Amino acid sequence: MSVKIYHNPKCSKSRQTLALIKEKGIEPDIVEYLVNPPGVAELKDVLSMLALEPRDILRRKEAREEGIANDLDGAALIEAICNNPRALQRPIVVKDGKAAVGRPPENVLTIL
């Protein structure tokens, strides 16, 4: 039972989600995605597990600040998110082929 969290230690929701996972007795693999951003294939896999589109995991304010164009979609938007990881919604938790966005943190309980 491997659990991975795409984590930003400066984000309160990400810290709360990590604490919730640990309260369940799980020691997740922690990916500090600002230091080690996901690649395009990895992000596509995560999107598939989430059953979401790239725009659904985009932090709009950060995307604007990073200069990501509003008209990007599909593969171009995925690449832009990978190249500008601040624009990635956080946290994202992955377990056994399923994923959840931890906003609110309790969302991840559905996959744990």
C-alpha cells in the first residue's frame, strides 16, 4: 500500500493533508513538487487517476503570475504546469491507481 503526496510544505492545506495521512498510520512518499516537479507523462497519469482535465488542477493566480496563457489546453497546458509547478493544485495524493486533491484535506480519505 504505497501512498504518494505531491506536497508543498509552505501550504497549510498540504501540511494538514500530510498530517491526516500520518494520523492514519501511513508514511507516504513525499514529493516536494516545487523541487522535483512531475514530468509530462507522470502528470498525465495523475490526471487520469483524478478523472480531471489539466485546467481543473491549475491554480489560476499562480498560473497568471507564471505567465501561463489562458488559451492553453490539453498537452500544452500539461507541459506549462510541469515547467511552472507553482501553478499545480496542491496537495495531490495518489494510492493504488487512484488520486485525490486534498482541498479540503478530508477529500483524500476516499482513497486511503
